[in-house]
Amino acid sequence: MLLSGARLISARRGQHRTATPLRPTTTGVVSDQFGSNRVIDSARNDLDAVRAWLSNYADSQTTFDNYRKEAERLLLWAVVQLGKPLSSFTHEDLLLFRAFVVNPQPVDRWVSANGGKYPRGDARWRPFNGPLSPASQRQALIILNGMFTWLVDAGYLRGNPMALLRQRGKRAAPRVTRYLSVSLWDEVKGFVGQLPQDTSVQKAYYARCRWLTTLFYLQGMRISEVAAGKMGDFSRRLGADGRVQWWLDIVGKGDRERIVPASPELIAELARYRNANGLPSLPGRADETPLVIPFRGKSRCMSRSAMHDAIKSVFGNAATWLRSRRPEFADRADELDRASAHWLRHTAGSHQADGGVDLRTVRDNLGHVSLNTTSLYLREEEDKRHRETVKRHRMNWEAKPPA
């Protein structure tokens, strides 16, 4: 067992908490040992150096958590598997680590049971939920290379042991592949539309599924954006034509703010969802209700992992429903099983573009690039974006799926 879930890095948002140090009795190696690659009179130990690196990302919880995860995996592996401090790592050690993440062994030490996601304080927590996919392997190495580069620049290490490990990134795919075709998206809507609503539990589940799929699809939001969002982020104003426009304020990647048009269709679904939860139809600006309301503790936002599981549940159940109706569509059901919240974001972007929405509008709606400063003063440009998004990008709940 991995020391019953010992934690090397317990800092969150820059607030460092002293964790129980990892001191495997089988090796006698501790994390503050002076490594052969270290520079004299720098940070006290590897753990302090890594914490200093992480503090640069304290203003972005998602980035902080991802970077901490990769650093922690490497630190644990260094001490438990190699019996040496991070600051003594060589190029050859990192070759071994790259092979290790493909298949972490022994499994009971490194991989959580059944690939489950457990809180960090749970004894069942492990550094991995399973072998890393090729994309996750590349991402891990990119993050760790950035960490070693920073440690060299900060004067903690003499050299970057990953320097020779760098690889040319794969060419970007010519098109996005992780998205749902229109016909497969119709199957998802068909599944949600037929969910039973006989009991209060069934009604609550139906309301959440319908709202989740609507919100992710129409707004093209990232899972972290939905998880952190509040109902009060919706606002309305008068357009140049005197008509009421609804918008949704979103704080996205890198804490960049953007506003996304909220169509009358979305606002109607928002009212439906709020009514199902005993709330007034429309929110005010001071409304702190989460965008997606948990079944328990309705005043708090759901975690990113809980949001991920909720979307995966919709896709997984839709896949089972599709197999039961159309056994010949097993391959399409398998695709639904692989889908995630980020697929919905790609689906939103793809369907907007295929539906004729100007690519600049799609870019701004998804927050891929910050708006040009001058666009803050161009109300006509925003009015056009609102009209185009509302006209061409629709949920169409009433449309029946193919027979």
C-alpha cells in the first residue's frame, strides 16, 4: 500500500499545509535528501521547491490541481520506486518514469480500486486511476518539463534532466474528432426526453439531465466553468433594436471573462429547471444558486468530478438505451460511452460552425481567444453575435429522433 494515502503536496490555492512526509522504511530515503543535481543554498528540499513552483498557479484552481497531480506522482515514484530524491534525477530515470506511467506497477500500490476516483483524504486514494492514455502521457511530460525548467531558472537545479526527453508534439488533427454527430446528438436528446417522471426522484433526475445537456450544448462551456457558475451570472439588457437580450457571464481558462449569448430557448429551459427545483422562474443578479443544483446541499456548487460523473451518466445511460433499441448501432453506443463533458463543448462548436455561425462568433462564444479590447465598445458587433447565435444554434427539444 502507498503509505495509506500519504500526501506529499497538500497546498491548495497557495496555502501550504504541512503534510506527513513520505519516508518509506524500505529505503530510508526522505524527500529532503540533498540531491546530486541541486545547487547549494537554494530551497531547503525538493518538496519546498516544488511547492514554490506550484505557487505560480495558485490563482487557477484547475491548473493548480493538474500540475500538483503530475508533480506528486513523480515525487512519490522517485521516493518509493527509485529510493532517491527528485533532485538526483537523471535522464535515464525519466525514461523509466515514462515507461512506468504507461502501466503503473504494482497495481495495488499505484492504482485505485476499480479505477475509482476517491477524495485525497480517503485511504483508497491512489496516484493513478489507471494507465495514462497517450494524450495524458504527453501532457504529464509537458507539465513536468515545465517544472524542471522552472527549478533550473529558479537556481534550485543545475540542469533539466528532461532536456533530452523532449519530443516534437504531434501534428494537430485536421479536425476535431471528439464530438457527437447531429444524428447521435439526436439520440441523446431522445434518451433524455423519454426518461420517466412518475416519482419525485425521477422528476429531479429528468430535470437535471435536460438542463445539463441544454446548458453544455447551447453555451459550449468547459466543465470547470459550469461547476463554478451561479444563476446570478445570467443578465439581461436592451439591444440596439430595443429587444431584451439575455447573456451569461463566464469566467474561463486563465481567469478570462467572456459573455455568451443566452437564447430565449435557453432562458425557457432555465425557467423550467428552476421551477422544478422550487425556485422563481428567473434569477436576479444576486442569485447565488449554482448553475447545476446538487441533489443534496442545494446551496453549494458541484465539484468538477461530480459534474463529470453526471454527464458521463447521461451518455452511459443513453448508450445502454440505444443498444436496447437498435442492437445494430452498438458501435455508435460505444462512442457515447466514450463521450464526456468536453465532447459536448466540441459538439457545440462543431454544430455552430456547421450551422453557418461565423467562426469569429464561435471563437468568442467558446472563449478560445480573448476579445479584442475595441470590441468592448462595439455594441453592434455584440448585437450581431447575439442574433446569429440565437437564430442558428438551437436545442430543438421538440424535434423527434429518427425512428
